[in-house]
Amino acid sequence: MDIVTSIPVRVNATQSIPDVLIGVRDRISRRAYENYVQGGSVDGHDLDDWLNAERELIIKPLFLVCANGKDIVVEVTLPAIDLPNLTVHVAPGQIIVASDPDEDGLQVCQVIDLPFEIILDGVDAEQLYNILHLTAAVAQT
């Protein structure tokens, strides 16, 4: 019989969110410029270059958000690759799941808008195989 162990996932507060999003945007911007140059520096394809760069670098996993009594439960289906420094960044109305880039340059970055505001101290995250399970206490209104 196999023993199944869940792995706790680091949860960071709101102040870490801008740094994560700026880092992702900067990586996409650099790759979009590389795509522009490789494509012969032809103007008018900036959106295509950006979207291609985003597809080349960023993994946006599928997720499901459910309200369960006084909690919000989020399940994120992660890719079956090693994700360095997988972290959940929380704000009252959002959760961002992000990792550092792996050796191939791929990284997870998914912004999840929540139906209710949450208590930042009341977030728990753990990974079991390729499922990230998050539970957050709903803030009283």
C-alpha cells in the first residue's frame, strides 16, 4: 500500500503580488521582442508576438472555485512538471498561483478572481500529486 503525502505550499500576502506580475510581464515582453526580431522586425504584429511569447513561457492551469459554507475552496490542476518555488499569493478578492521558471523557461502564473473577499490569515494550501487544494475563510461583510 502506497502512502500518499500532501505537500504544503507557501502562501504569501498581498504585497508580493505586484512583484510577481511585473516579473511575468517583463519575461513576456522580452520574449515578444525576441519574436519580433526573429520575425524580421515587421511592424503590426505586436499582439501576435505578445500572445506567442505568453504561450511559450506561461502555463495557466485550469481551476475550479466553489463556495463551501464559510469557506471558498479552489482546486488548481497543475502540469505534471517540476514547478520551482510554487507559491500562492493572496489578496482579499484574488488568489495568484505562481512558480519560478523551470529549466525550460516555463512557469505557472494564474490569476483567480474570487466571488467573495477572504480573510488573508485564513488561507491554507497543499499539493497532492498535480492538484493544488486551497481553502480560504470568507471575510464577514
